[in-house]
Amino acid sequence: MDRETVRIRVPLAFPLRGGKRTVVAGRTRSANPDLKLIAALRRANSMIYRQRGMPFISTAPVSPHDRKILRLAFLAPKLQRDILGGYQPPSLNLERLRQMEIPLCWKQQRKVLGWSNSSHL
């Protein structure tokens, strides 16, 4: 290696999304809807209903899968809109969401789930 060459090593993980690994370059990204994640989010919201403006569920879901999916209904509204629009972080997928603890605080959700401070980056 000569004096003008600089080598930088950065550990990165490129998770599978739709059977593909993608690298997003630049400051803006185009929408990349995750259909499994969108379906799970819709399913979660269909399990609850609003009563006096508050989320309400009459009985707990029977299946472990539905219990984990239900948590998605309590994501911040902005995060839910981003997911539906295909603007979730590239590393976020349904399997990762099912395995992690999701904080109730919307601000902490952004941080833990990998959203940047400005949307669509």
C-alpha cells in the first residue's frame, strides 16, 4: 500500500429484503415497500379498534405470531406511514421486528428501529 492509498474497513450487514440484498447510495431513497411487513402492520391494526379515541382489544390473540404482530399497531403513526409508503430503514423487516423489544415511546421507537432524524433518507 502506497502513501496515497487509504483503506477503511467498516463492518456492515446487508439483510435480505424480498430475497435480495440492496445497497442504497446517496442521500435520498426511493420507496421500497416490504409487502410482508405491510401485511403484518395491516393485520395488527385490524386486531384493535378505537374506543373514545384510545386503542382497545377485547381478547388477547391466541397465536404467538398474532401476539407479536399486534405490537406493530402501537408503532408511532409516522413510522406506520413510512412503512406503508415503503420508506422504512433498509435493515428493518418483519422478522427483525418480531424478535426485538419495541419501546412504547415514539421517539425511542425511531432510534431503536433505525429511522434517521429526517424522513426518506
